[in-house]
Amino acid sequence: MNHGSSISVVTTISLILSFLPLFNLAQDYGAVARKKWLDQARVNKPVLHERLIKPVRLGILKKDTNAFQGWKVETSVAVDSLYQRGFKSQSGVIVDFGEHFTGYVSFSLAAWGRTPDAPLRLKFTFGEVPSELAVPFEPYSGSLSRAWLQDEIVTVSEVPSTLTIPRRLAFRYVKVELLSPSIGYDFKLTDLQIKATTSATENVASLLPNTSPLVKEIDRVGLRTLRECMQTVYEDGPKRDRRLWIGDLYLEALANDLSFKNHNLTKRCLYLLAALSNKEGYLHGTVFERPEPHPQEGQLLFDYALLYNVALRNYYKNTNDRETALDLWPVAKRQLELVKSYLMHSGLIDYDRAAKEIWIFIDWKDGLHKDVAIQGLAIYALKQTYELAKSLGKEHELAEVPEMIRKMSAAAKQHLFDKKTKLFLSGVDKQISYASQIWMILGGVVSKQEGAKIVNTLIAHKEALKPGGPYLYHYLLQAMIDCGMKDEAKETMLNYWGAMVEKGADTFWEVYDPADEYRSPYNFYPINSYCHAWSCTPVYFIRKYPEIFQD
Amino acid sequence: MNHGSSISVVTTISLILSFLPLFNLAQDYGAVARKKWLDQARVNKPVLHERLIKPVRLGILKKDTNAFQGWKVETSVAVDSLYQRGFKSQSGVIVDFGEHFTGYVSFSLAAWGRTPDAPLRLKFTFGEVPSELAVPFEPYSGSLSRAWLQDEIVTVSEVPSTLTIPRRLAFRYVKVELLSPSIGYDFKLTDLQIKATTSATENVASLLPNTSPLVKEIDRVGLRTLRECMQTVYEDGPKRDRRLWIGDLYLEALANDLSFKNHNLTKRCLYLLAALSNKEGYLHGTVFERPEPHPQEGQLLFDYALLYNVALRNYYKNTNDRETALDLWPVAKRQLELVKSYLMHSGLIDYDRAAKEIWIFIDWKDGLHKDVAIQGLAIYALKQTYELAKSLGKEHELAEVPEMIRKMSAAAKQHLFDKKTKLFLSGVDKQISYASQIWMILGGVVSKQEGAKIVNTLIAHKEALKPGGPYLYHYLLQAMIDCGMKDEAKETMLNYWGAMVEKGADTFWEVYDPADEYRSPYNFYPINSYCHAWSCTPVYFIRKYPEIFQD
């Protein structure tokens, strides 16, 4: 996700400052620890694994109303066929690397007959999915920088030459076009390759032998998605936005714990986020590694700040790295102040005020009312943080939290649950959404049995606002599993992620709406990321719950 | 000039092979000497002088029907104004480097407020003249590679960055556009510079103090043109074609002899051309330095091959470098075989056959009949080569040449001169052209007095085919001077080169037709070269004939 344009700043929150020794209250909440945290982030920066990858074959781009977004790439001849002929007659060729890679592309040109006596102008268009090769990028109507689109025009002054395109690219397919009509000579493309990078290792345990082919495929695509997003941080997407977001970090770490087990990457990301918290000690939703580590200034996210605590607890559970957990405990504790600062006497979060002051994400879904979801998510985060505190012997620092949880849960049930529809309703227009039910279940506001009833009611309710993308589908699956709805969870995965696989996904997408393949939160679907971290979690579910997903 | 598409090959010439010890007759005419010649070219390769140049001001591009090609750049504020504001509002800015430079452009970007969270896409358009910044390059109708046009799109992945555009560029003006609408952030362009290169030194003797301002300006622009074209060879143009042509070499060397005096560059070029002659010993009209020295295969030019001899004689006269002249003498001698091979019993060159087999350039002028001009040029070259032979004590090797000159001159007067019009007429339709008269005069077919009459008749003849560009204007000036027509020569220079200066030329152009500023031999005037070696010779005339041009 990318929310570059609307920046909400927590400036008016009246904070109840706690007495944490690591924070300098007067100036900068994290000043004392910040340098140490940044050092920890630095020393845990992974060395990227590099592999030189050659394309496997050529492809033929075809319009096909049955294909994802109306385009497919059909398998054609081996790539040698490209190299063994003059390029002029092949302009527009589609080169297929066989799977998704992230890294640096280089290519070589050689004379074909006479040495060209003029420069050449080549255009490379890189696609994670076929439509990116087919849809013109101009006129551009998107709301994010057009420069994310992966087309590069290169002037080659002389032949032979080997050139590297300076920007990092993420793709499976490349379209190569000759933009300069070459007069009296031809040339050859003799090599095209990518130096592919990832911080994921390759030794992932196999699934159980009887696992269904579709689950195996979902897992393979999920692993590939995760692997591509694992660079020197957990990126959200290697094409776009190429940065660390708390929400993606948490889901990537869940999947990593059961696959690549690169726990140091999780550690680095937790430290980096901590080091770049604002002067009040609150975490930014997203941070950048370059040119120097820095946050997206002002971009605080309520739900993401709280999910950091869940991610930290998860890290500790999986690694038993008590030192890191203790180091970062003050950060987790500090995020709870966000809940307190918006908590009303009623036990409900003051959503109207919060929504004005801080970004509440929950899901990419137009028109979604998030008051119920944030209430549930806050309760969930409070519980997780309290569990973390207990495991660190710090529960005395959260003495008020159990009562907060009780009061917020009771308020949710009393004020947000509708006895008639038997669902949680949000907003003044009593909206029925998956998001609301999911987070009330995950927050444990309802019992397992109540949760299962709610999910069944929800499924039957055709007008309910469905999840907008893979990110919330993750929490839907988790909610179903928490309610014991194993079959529904499996069916949901097979229907949702399975559909992406069946539509040819090599990696899972940032946005996938089964009812609208062209949906884009950025008003231009080619700018969507088609390899997006937050959609990788089948890797986690399949391994965490083999009894559900592995036959 | 660039004649990339129509390659004439001398394949059918029946050669009278002479007995030159340096040539291996069976296989390769120059095999024995070729390696030595290439070594000589290599050791004389100049080290380029590099200077870091910053732009001086911004410009405003304005449509103006009185300006050259309808566009001018008006002087605006100092360049600091660009660097001290965010770039977003300045997209499309014109940056003026004050004069023409050739080299490698780099630029730096920095944050302006928040660090950008997305890549940037910038387009740079480089112009030798204002119209290149104004005329859209697409749709492209030119007959040469579109890649010569100097526009580059650069994706900048992160800020701050300093980037260098890989291709070498030649320009005075740069237009910089932001192609990606940047969302929620701005940035600064903090530096733009060129590492300018030339093999010309700067210590050129001043003109006489009383020289008129216009002559001084013509000289300044001519020197700048020459300086820009002097790189590791005499290039024809630093924007296009960036290669050594014999015709340009000769004119550049003339100007260099009286200005920068970089005689080693002339030596290198003479050796390079010799080393890359074809197996029959004939010179290619143009050769390339990279990737390895190689000729434009098959591109033999009748007139250029002969002008090599004139250039060699000129080099020897100016340097007294007898070793080089003797080394390359066999090459010069060999070129005369071209004349012999086309010479008919009548003493005329068999133009119809020659024109089918070999490129005869003379001038860029549509419809020009070149039979008379090539006859005159051949006589001129024979005389020059004979003078060279005499100075080397080799006239015995050219025993037949004086009789050839006599016979060819007589034939020209008898068959080509029209007593009625008192002009040389060419082609079956009796064409009257400057080219024909010029080369008959330079060839000495007519006396000084006859020549002056011819020129006067020609000037009075409004339908006469005028020179197509600076290249033939050079020979026109020389012909006038040879006929003692000093005033006419001066007037021609002031009218022709002076007009370019008055139209704002920073360097002299490849093509300039006072009657049609949009003329292009390549069907797209922005692809013309606007800094072109063959137009630099006012530098030579002004210094060679101070009594004519310096008051």
C-alpha cells in the first residue's frame, strides 16, 4: 500500500507520558536508545544472495478475455531463437524468465553483419503480469508516481556493448522494442540476464506428500512472493513501494518463521522501526533504508503501530531472543498509549477523533467504516502485548491493561453488536463488513462459538462488505481458524489465493478483487504491485495448520 | 554527412596494379604496412582535455518567426534560481551553458522538504540550436537513426543522487522535464554540469586588432566549431555522425594548421584511414574508432579518396614530417588508380559508369549533376599529388600523371565548356551549377582571368544551382580567391557564414541554405548536425588571407 498523499499527524493527542528509563521525556522520547537501536538494525542487515538468471524462453502476448486482466503470455520458442537472429525483425519480442525475479538487468548487443554506424534506442518494459506489457502507460491516470512503472529507454552508443539498467527491477517478463529505425544495418541481442537478489535462503521444508496440487501451488507462489520481498528489509513489494511497512512486516515474519527462518531480518526490521519512531515514541507506519534510514515523516498508522507489538511478541516466541524483546519492550509499551489517548469513558475508542488525527488502515476498501475494526484490533493488540509483558516478567508495567481489555470488550459487545442482525455494525449507517467481524473475533470479544455463528451469518449476508485485498483475507482466515471453522478457512484460501494461482499468478498480488480484476487503489491498475508481501501468508497457514491445509 | 543507406562498392573496377613494395598484391593491398599504420594511429591518439563546465543561466524558449527555424532562447535569470527552488514548478526549464560543449552530463538531485518516497522520471533534451528543444521528435520522419536525437529519459530511484548520462552529448541548451507527477513531495535539482572534452588546445593567436566585429565573430564561431569536432579524431560533428570522414578531415586540418596546430591529430587520422583502406588499397570515405578501428565497409567515395592526397600534401607542407609523408605515399599513389580506372580515351572520366559503382559526393544538393565537378576535382587531386611526389622525390613514380592532367584538362575544356553560356555545363540537360565551375577553377582547367569571368557569369545567372551547404561554400571561397576575386570572397563569407552568426549560431551548421532554414538531407531538420566540421574553414581563410578578411 502507499498512502503518499494524505498524511495524518498525531499532533493534538494529549499524552499520558509514562516513566520509561530509555526515553528522554523533554526532547525526544527515544533519544537515549535510538542510536543503539539503529546500530542493531545495521549489524543485522543481511547480505543479499545474488544469482545470475537467464531467461528461459520467448513468449507471445495474447489478448484473451478469460485471462487475468485480459492478457496472457503464451509459451513460445527457447530464448536462443532471439539471440541467433538479427533483432530488427524481432522488435517487440517478449522474453520470459520463467518466474518472478528482483534485481539488476543487463544486456549485451553485438553486430549482425556490419557494425551499426549509429546509436540504437531500445525500450525495455518489465512486467510482473502480462497486462503490464500490453497496456499503454500513457496517458497516465494513477495517483502514485508514474516512475514506478517499469519501462526504461536506453540509448546504446556503440555495438558491441554490455549495459546494466541502473534501477532495480521486479518482473517475470520483459518486452524489448527497437525505437530507432536502424538504417542499413541490424544487430543482435546476445544476452539478457538479471542479477537476482534476495535475503531468503532456499532450504524450505517440503509439504506433506499427500498435499493437494492446488495447495502445493499456492504454497509455491506464496514462498516466491515472500522470497522476492525479502531484501535488506521486508519490503512490501519489490516493484512498489520497496519499503518496510509494519503491517507487511508482521505477515512476512509469520510466513518466514515457518519457511526461510531468517529471524535476523525480522530483528533488523523491528529495530529499524524502533529507531525511527517519532519524538513522542510512536512508530511510523513505514520507514526507508536509503539514503539514510528515515521514516515517512508524519505517517503514523494506528493499527500498524499496535501490530508492531504483535510482531515483537511473535519474534520472541519464535526465537527466544529475550535481549531483543527486552530492548524493544519500551517501544511496544509506548504504542499502547495510542489506545489510551483515544479511549473514551464508555470503553470505546473515539473513532471520530482518531480518524481525523491518525491514519487507520484496516483494509484497502472504499467506504469501509473502521470504528468496529479498530476497537477489535486494539483489544487484540492489548492482549498480545500483555502476553508479551508476562513472558518478559513485565506485566506489572501494564497493570491497567487487563481492566482496559475487559472494559473495551464489554463496550464493544454492548454498543457495537446488533442483536437483530447478530453482527457487529459500524458507522452511522450500520454497515455490515467482514473487517468488523474479523477483528471482533480476533480480539476475543466473542467466544469461539459466537464467532463461528457470526462468520456463518456474514457469509450468508450477500451485501456484507468483503475484504478488499489479501491483507484482510489473511485476518479472515485466522478468524475462521480461531473459531474452529477449518473447512471454511480452507475453502477461502482455495477460492481466493487459489484463484490467483489459477489465473497464472507467479507471485501473489497487492490487490485482488475476484469481482474486479482491474481494481486499483491508485486509479491505474498497471501500477499495482503484483508481488506483494502481505499476500504471502498461505505459507504460514499451510505450515501452521497442516491438519487443515495438507491432506 | 551520412550516407548510411546507399552503399556503392567498387567491385567491378578493373585495376591496373602498380608495383608498390608495401602492398601484398595477391591478398591484401596494404597487408604489410597496415599494422604499422594502425600502430601509428594509436600512438598519436590525443589525450582529451577535460573541463568541468557549469551552466550560466536559464533561458526562455520563444516562438519567433524572425529567429532561426522559428525559435529562440531568450536570456533569463542566473542558474542559481533553478537550484534554489523546488523543481516541480520548474519542469520544462531551459538551462543555458552559454556556448556549445561536447561531453558527459551529470546532475544531482536533493530533497526539497520531505525525502521523496517514490522514484522520479526526468527527461533531458539537449539542443545545439533552440528548435531542437521545441520541435517534437515524434512522429519521426528522418532517414537516419532516431537515436541520434539527444533526448534521454532517466529514472532516479532515490534522492539524493548524482547521476551521469552514459552517452556523450553535444549541446548548448538543456531542457529538463519531470515526467512523473510527484505526489506529496518535491525535490531540487542541485547541480547540472558537463565534463567537456576536446583535443584542441586554447592558445590560438588573435586576429589583427582592426578586424571587423563580424569577421571576429565568424572566426570565434569557426574556432568553436573546430574545437568541438576535435576529439580523438577529427569528427564530422560531435552530435552526429561522430566519425572521421576524409572530406571533413581535410577541411579541419586546414583550419587546425592555422589555429590549434594539433598536427598529431591530423597525423593520427591520416594513418587511421590508411590502415583501414580496403584490400585493393582504396580508402573508405569514413572510418570508426570503436569498438575497434574499422571502416564503413564498402563506403568508397571517389572525391574523398582523392582529397586524402591533398590532405597528406597539406600535412607535409605544414609539418615537414617527411617520415609520415613517405610512409603514406603509397596510399596517395594508390588512390590515383581510381582516376585511371574511370578515365576514358577522350580524357573524360566515365561518369556514368563511376556514378553506378562508387559514391561521388561533391555536395549535398538534390539534382546536382557531378560529371564536371568530379573531372575538375580529379585534375586538382592529380596536380596536388604530383606536387607531393615532387617534394618527396617520387615524381618518377607518377611519370604518366603530367600527361593525364594535360589530356583531362583539354578534354574538359573541349567537351564540357559551353561557349554560348561561357560556363561549364553538366549532365544531359546542360545543368549550370556552382559545383561545376568551382572544381574547374580549382583544377586549373581555366586561367585565373577565365575563372573570374566564369564566376561573374555564374553570379549573374540566377538559376545556377548554388552550393547546398558549407562544404561546397568552402571551395567556392577558395575558387574566388584563386581567381583574385578578393571582394567577392569576403562578401560570400560575410553573407553566408555571417548570416549564421547573425542568426545566433554558436557553432557552424552541417546544412545551411539561406533560402530554406529547414532543409535537411535526412528529411527531419532536428537531426541535422549544428556543429559540423566542414563549416569551420573561415578560421583558415581569415588567417591564411589576412589581407582579404582582416581589415
